[in-house]
Amino acid sequence: MLEPLLESPVKEKILLFIYSGEESYAREISRTFNLNLHTVQNQLLKLEAGGILFSKLRGRVRLFGLNPRYSFRKELCRLLEKVLAFLPPDEVERFYVRRIRPRRTGKPL
């Protein structure tokens, strides 16, 4: 839906995935959508250079999230919310809803 605006369907998927889960890393995105890791990394770096995303290291993993200082963050979030509302429910559930549950008590790390 946003391909004409964002130049790339990969950017659209990345933004929707990060918006729906708050933070993510390149390999998770590439595995979820079966995309080339190098392509995802390049798009993440472009979005970060444009100020739309921020990144931080957690251990050896670089996490990306929507930049809270981005001037048009509210508008971008509303646009992404609207796009998610227009996607088929099975696609939203399959790609954009991540199940995160707590670690079982006593389970070794």
C-alpha cells in the first residue's frame, strides 16, 4: 500500500513490523518475511540515516525502533495504524503480531 510513497515494499514491511512490535533486529525481519538479510540491513540503515528509526546495541544485537524525536512520528504512526487496519486479518496475525510470553520458572538460560 505504501510502496509508491516509500519506494520499496521492503521499507513498508520493516516499518509495519517495527511499529507493531516497538523494536526489532534485521535477522528477525528477514526471517519473518523471507527477505534477503543484506536488503533488510540496507533499508534499516537508510531509515536510520533519515532519522525515522533509531538503533541501539543490546549485547551483540542491533535493535531498531521508531525514533521518538522524529518530527513526523505521530503522523507516521497514524499512517501505519491505518495500513494495518486495511491489511487482511490473517496477514496481520501471521506477520505483525508477535507472541512474547515469559520464560518458564526454573528454565535454564
